Amino acid sequence: MLGKFQKSELRIEVKATETTFRDYLLDINKLKCWFFPLKFPKNSPQKLSLNDSFSFYLGLIEVKNKVDFIDSNCIRFILSGGIDGYQEWTWGDGWIQSRLEGISVLPLNLGQTFNLLRLKSSIKPNII
């Protein structure tokens, strides 16, 4: 893999419950609303589960994701293709955190920040 090793950990506060965050990360239809344009295999289940795979494109660069771990307030994806590494999301009432580590030519911190802000703006209209 070409690129350099990058590491980023961001945490934001959002007035939302742990359940809301879980839904926005595990429910495929909600995930599609805020995450990069996603590509899921046909006949995908409605919720992500262990070993599920999907991908997204950043320009011409495909990033593949495979669910490596899930529990009540954490999900971890193994990344390959345009990013070789992992992304881990953890959450609780009022906060969400994303940790991203990998080798890539892409600016990972910028993409991670963009995704967190999109998630925050997607959740806010729905928590009233």
C-alpha cells in the first residue's frame, strides 16, 4: 500500500441517546444518509452484523469495509483498498467517538471530521 501511516481520534458531543447513535451506525438505511456514498451487496440485511462488508468510493479510490467487532456501544471496521487499517466507533449518551488508523495517500483526519459532522447534522433534526 502506498501512502503514510495516519492516526486520528475525534470525539464530539451531540444531544442524542446511546440508542440513537447505535441506530445511525448499524441501520444500513440510516448509515447511507450520512456516511460517504456506500455500496452494499444486493440482499444485504437491514442492520450491520459481524463480518458484513460494504465499500465506498473517494473519487476513483475504493475503500472496502468489513465489520470486525460489534457490541452495545462499539463497532470496528477493517479497512482495505484505499485505506489499509481500521476504524472504530464508540458512543454513549451525548457523545460519539471515532478512531481511525491506517496507511493511505488520502487525508484521513479530514474525511473523519467530515463524517462526524455529517452524522451530527443527520441526527439533530431527528432528536426533537
